[in-house]
Amino acid sequence: MSFKVLHRGYQHIRLSSSFSLTLDIQDYLRSLAKDEKGIDSIQFYMDQQHFTLRMKEGFSVLENAEAFLKKIDKGKVSDLMTLPIRREESAYSIVSGAAIKRLLFRSFVPYPIRYIWTCYQALGYVKEAYQTLARKELTMEVLDCSAILLSLFMNQSKTASNIMFMLDLGNHLDQWSLKKQQQIWNKAFLLKKVMFFLVRGDMVISIKSSDVQVGDVLVVSQGNEILFDGQVVSGLGMVNESSLTGESFPVEKERGRFCMCEYCFGNRRVKNSCD
């Protein structure tokens, strides 16, 4: 097991490894980098052979990189290399996988079976649209269902199947994007070690982001970012949700209202219970 220095900058160093940096090994190295006081972050490349260490201001690049590499347990890495290789899902793999499955389905499954399967899939959209209309709401689910049913009534089952394929693919990509974003935020919070004010009984104490647990009550003041999903348990304030909704006007949040991470808190002060 060896590492080679490819480039050294003012606050970063890029290295290559003699072995494949699988996702399990990357998680292990991230945990080591988190505990190294001079390292600000670690970034891995798609080829799973190269990575970059970024140092904090005032810390020596070579000394901290050397200290980090010495902490790597060869036995631990060897054990991780024997684990089944985890493949990180990407937008390309989602789209290409869905396209291949659809091509094989249309090529080898007879038309009568494809027609029955299309009608069966449409029932799910009909049920969702009915539930939406029962709540006296008009959403995209109702419009999607209308387009699918209209295609079937016009004997255009292929069009209805294409619509449902694109909708399912879009939903899958949305879920992947949200999951990816959550993972990026979690890693960023852990590496930054942001400090929060935790309510514990009648006291308010300061803790690191990595120590926040589900159910903790945090105090959020003016100018703070809401870095965890949660519910307002007391107080009242205005929250800027433009980063997620695109709406430029602040939204009032009171007791019982739900807040998601990435929101920037406006004026006043509330207590947010983490979910």
C-alpha cells in the first residue's frame, strides 16, 4: 500500500493510491480526515485512484498529509477491500438502466401483456388523482392522470406507457437528487463542525453539529441557517426559503410548522426540534 504525491499547492495536496479507493475505503479515510485537526476536507475522484486533502489555514500541507497517511491502518484497508464492491448510484446509471429495461421489455414482451401492464400501471395514477380530488385540490398528479387516461381512451397505449415511463424516471431522479444533496450536506456539516445551541432542561449549551441527535431542541437566532430538518416547538420567525422554493419573500414559521435544512433564518428567534 503506497501513495504518490501528484501536486502540492498552498493549502492542498493531490495524491494517487496504489489500490482502488472503494466507497467503503473512502468512508474510512473520511473518518480519519475528520479527526485530523489540520485537515479541512478530503475529496475523492471518479477514478477511485486519486484524492485531494485540503488543509486549514495556518497548517503545514506536508506535515498534516504525512500524519494523515500514517494513521491509515493497512489491516483495516485490507479488510475493506475484501467487502463486496458498492456502486454509487448516479444520474447516468439511473437513466441508462431504465432505458435498457424498457428496451428489453418492449422487445421481448408480447403486445397484449404490455397493454395489460400499462393499464395496471395507470390504476396507480388514477388512485392518486382520485385522492387528490377528494381533498379538493388540483395538482400535477391530476393532470398526469388525465393525459394517461386520454391516451388509453384514444387507443394510444404506447403514448400512455411513454408518459408513465417518463414520470417514473423523473420521480426516481428527484429522489436520487434529494438523497445526494442530503449526503453532501451531512458530510459538509461533519467536516465543518458547526456549533449549535442546544436546549437541555433550563440550560442552553453549545454543541458541535456531529453531536446533534434526533429529537434535540436547537435555538435558531436571526441570521442563522437551519442546517437540520425539524419542527418549530416554540417561538415565531421569518424564514427565507428561496434556496429550495425560489420564492424571494420570507415565510412565517410558528409553532408546529416544519422547516427543512438550507433555509436561512430571518428575524426573531425560535426553537427547532430536529427530525
